[in-house]
Amino acid sequence: MTPVTRVLVANRGEIALRIIRACHEEGLEAVAVYSAADRLSPHVRASDLAVEIGPAAPSESYLRIDRLLEVARETGAQAIHPGYGFLAERAAFAEAVEAAGLVFIGPPSTAIRAMGDKTEARRRMRAAGVPVVPGADAPITELATALELAREMGYPVMVKAVAGGGGKGMRVVHALEDLEGALATAASEALKAFGDSAVYIEKLIERPRHVEIQVLADATRTVHLGERECSVQRRHQKVVEEAPSVAVDAALRARMGDAAVAAAKAVGYRSAGTCEFLLAADGSFYFLEMNTRIQVEHPVTELVYGIDLVRQQLRIARGLPMQVPEGPRTPNGWALECRITSEDPGNGWMPSTGRIEFLRVPAGPGVRWDSGVEIGNEVTLYYDSMVAKLIVWGRDRDNALRRMVRALDELVIVGIATNQGFQRRLITDPAFVAGDIDIQFLDRRPDLAGAPPGAALTRAAAIAAALAEDAARHARKPAIAESGDARTAWLNAARSEGLR
């Protein structure tokens, strides 16, 4: 194994900053890459070295495998961490890193390829004794085959992209006459999204929960770190995650954990990964897919198990054993994560762009703010809409919920529209508080998107109070830069105070 002292972080924003911090805690240097649009991003400043890799468009920067490998060579990085999104689950990227004699901080490319092909993954899971949703174990190439399989399973069924993820190339079919059109639409969408038009079908499990198991594997052992509840989703994108799940007791956790460990072993997995399951009301569960990377929602697991998953990835990739105690592991307390996105729920979830003019981040015990933006940064349409992750820990779910409400009330973002108000309505909704959720929950509750009467006035008052408080504080000290523009001087002072 090549000794690793310097890691190139092939990503941006929140996850890049997260990895850079973990590298420094492990005594490693971190190399950041950035597009022209990200020149002023926090992850660039936090790194030991930073290299611009291209224009704002991901296809010309963060998705350029050749450019990333070139930067690794130029900067002397011996390893590359892909983060999540972009190239993280591209087997071709892992293969290219391996072929270049570098260390890929993630699973072997063979594991990524095996789990990236959904039908291949289903076959392997069946062989490993992991329960899978009834359906095809090979791509559907003829309509007659699809019709026969759907008839045997019974409607509704789900058409899914073989190379899919994130809800792309996916269609629900409730009747025979709709199947042909759904196959064609899903195949077309899959081709555009993944460069592969292959699709398959499986039985639709109605109103299930989406529960995933965190796994961690080094050269000698594979363990699981419990479950995350990820059922609250909008258009197949997770909105809120929590650990543990109100629907999972110790016995079910053990069964699902054993299944996830078996799944990881079946493909020779190393590093951190996640097995996603559909959990039915009767307690039966089915393998959905494996995410062969660190997950967006990994902080909730970290908070209840006390293990830094990114640091463990760095250790495992360097041939070191994971720092996870032997024996049973049980969650300590409860953690919740709200994804704060630059979208306007009250206006049809339209994306919002602009400059972050003011930012007040919630603080206090049990509150964590993972973000890649700060005052003065531009939010554009080039990248994912997630601005930050607001994570809280509490001694139990009730305590965590109340802490999240407090944190959402303290959060102030000026310059772009966000889903902050929506998240507060969701967190305080009686059904959510009771844990009465499933993956269709938000489909049944469009009322949560619209702002209630008086919400705009309340929000304006909160922003005004925050700005007044900040102005009063800075009136007692000079700005850090001279400027004829009072607004610029105020923003400079805000930056010096660490309002990010």
C-alpha cells in the first residue's frame, strides 16, 4: 500500500469541507479542487493546496476524470476522496484512480460496479440470502416479458433504471395498459441521466418506510452501525433523516444489520457504505440498493454512535483497522438532520439563486451545522440545491425534535429563498411527531409546502431582529476593511465575526 500523506478531495461545498477537516484531524494534507464559480468557497480556503479545474459547469470541472488525475499528479496527492455525488459511484472513476497507482478512498471499483448495476446487485443479494423485492433479475428487453412478469407479481409495479438512482428513470405503473409507455419513458430518462437505457421492473411495495443501514468494512471485519430513517422524501429525494428509527426495535435492527453485512461481504466491500431497504408495515424488509460512498445523512449516525465515519474511511483506505469497538453497538440518544435547500416551497419549489447577504447559524449544545457556504457566496443553478445540513442530537426523539425547532427558529439566511419554513412545519406536524410516516408521506401532504398566514411577517420580524442585533454589535467595533461602500464594510465585519 502506498503511504498516504496528502489527499485530493474531488468534490465541492459541504462534503469537501467535511473531508478536509477529517484529513487534518488524521494528520493528512488536503488538496481542494474548485470550479470558476467556487473560487471563494470555504472548502478552498480550508485546504492546504487548491487548484482551479475548469468552468462552473460540472461536465467541464468536477466530472473531468482526466483533469482530477492530472491535479493529483501535479500536487503529489497519493489518494483521492470522491465525497458523494459527481463521480463518487462511477466505477470508471475508481478504476482510473487505481490504474494511476493512487488510493481510492472508497470501496474497490469491483464493488462499485457490482452494486451500480441494479439487476446484478439483485442477483448477488439473492445468492447471499438478502431479501429483495420481487421482480426481474435482468434488464427488460421485450414488452411481452414485462407484461408476463407484471401479471405474475400483480399491479402496481415499478419500472426502474438498471444504472439508476435519485428517482431518475423510475415510473410507477398501476395498470397493464400503462406499462408500455412507462417502459419507454423510463428508458429514455435513464439514457439521458446515466448513459444507459436499460430498465427492469419490480413489485411496488405500497407505503413502505425507507430505512437504511450504515456499514463499515476494513480488511478484517465488516460491521453495521444501525439504521437511519429516511422516509420523508420529495420526488425520491430525502428531506429529513433521523437515527434511530421509531419503527425499528433491537431485534429488527439486528436482522437488518445482519442482512446489510451479508450484502457488503457479497461484493468484497471496504470503506463506508449504506444498504437501503424498504420496510413494510408487517416488519418485513427488502433490499433496495447499496450506496457505495459516504451518504449525505451520515452525521446522524455519527452523533448516535460516536464514530467519525469519514475519518474511518481515511484509515481503512490506508490499510489501518477501523476504530469501532468489538461487540454489540447500540444507539445513544436521537439525531435528526434537515436539509436546507435553495428552493421556495411556497412557489412550486422553484429554485432560488443569489448572494448570501446575511447568515446567522444556530448554536448551542447538540447542534451541528454542515455547510459549504458563508456570507458573500453565490448560490447558482450549476449545482445541487442543498445549502447546508442542520443536524441536532437529543437524549430522546422528543428532545431532538424540540432542539431542531429551536435551531430552525434561530437560523437566518438572507439573500435567497430556502425551505427553512417548510422544514419547521414538517418537524412540528402531528403525524411526523408521532412517527406516522412512509415514503409517500409528502405526496399526501402538499399543505406543508405552503406558508401559513402570517408566516412572512413573522420571518421578516426575525430577520429584522437578527440584523439589528448584529448591527448593534458591530457598531462597537470598526470594520476590518476601509470602504466607501458602507454595505461592503458591514459585510466584511460580519465575515470577521464568523457569521457563517
